[in-house]
Amino acid sequence: MKNRPFIDKGMQWLVLVYVLAFGILMLLTNHGDFVLWLNDRHTSFGDFFFQYWTYFGDGVLLAIVALYFLFTNLHKFYYMLIAIALQTVFVHIFKQWLFAGEPRPKTFFADQADSLNFVEGVTTRGFDSFPSGHTASAFTLAFVLISLCKNKTLNVLIFISAVLVGISRVYILQHFLRDIYIGSVFGIMAALIAWYIMKPYADQPKLQNGLSFKKPSKS
């Protein structure tokens, strides 16, 4: 890790395309247009898929991976822990302070709620829309894993999985395009900053193993 870049050039280009494409889309459309466009394209498969795929951003998977690192590699665990903490702070500042009470699609489109397609079984919230915490969590996890994984194909799949979490948040009417866009940027930033913080300690032998509960041997 110490001599490797955060992500390889191929992934850098992929991220650049993502940031530019979604950024341009936001500039060329009105707030809520993407929600309505995607909502008009509901399908039975989409309802089923996105209803469950969105759970990959609820933080549970982050905790599971962090626990795995705790018992296998302390350097990766601290890296993950710092990334989670940064992402949580970023999202909290914007969601609870700077943009507290920001209406979600359910509230924003209240006058046309009868024409919207709500996914059965999903409880949609009405406020605190910006940014998307699920998307931030998904991208934090994705880029921690991408920075640690050398398999380029697997990294692309991980990235696509995170993007789909963001899209799922719009599909099930929990967020707008800008919410998932900024959430994804926060997730990438959190992983990047954490990576730089932990980079100097990458080769420390005592951090290469996980937490051990072995009792000290008696002399």
C-alpha cells in the first residue's frame, strides 16, 4: 500500500467520467427531473432489485468489513475506521446542520404524489434529504476496497455496485440526483483522506496482523 497510488489510472479515469457525467446531468436538468424520469421507468424487477440493493449502503456492510479487518489486519481496520468516521462527519454536518429539514422527493412532489410509483414495502422519509448517507457509505466502502484490491475487473464491479446503491436511493424515492452525487463525493473523499493518513504506517509489522486474544505465555 505504501508504494501504491490510492487508485490506479484506469479507476481514476472511471471516476473522472462518473463525476463529469453526473455533474453535467445536474447542470442540464432541473431539481427533481432525474427522480421523475427514473420513477416513470419502474418495473417489477427494478422494484425488487433496488429495494434490497439499497441495503448495501445502510452501514451494516461497512461494520462487517471493519470487523473482518479488526481480526485480520489492524492497518486496514484503522484505515476503514478513519474513513467511516470522516464520512459520518461529512454527512452529519450537511444533513443535520447546513441542510437540516431539506425536503425529500415524497415532500417535494407532494402535489403529484398520486402519480408517483412508490415501491411496496419501502418506507419513504419526507425530510433531511441532502446528502445521501447510504450513497456516502457505499462509496466509502467501495473505495477502501478498491484501494486495497489489485484486481482491476473486481474493482470496476465494486465501483458499479456503489453507483447502483446511489441510483437505488433515487429509484425508491428517498433522494435526488444531487444528494447521491455529493454523497458519493463525500465517500470518495473520506476514503482518500483516510488512505493518506494511514499510508505512512503501511509497513509497520505490528499492524499487519489482526486483534489477538491469545493469552501471554508463562515464562
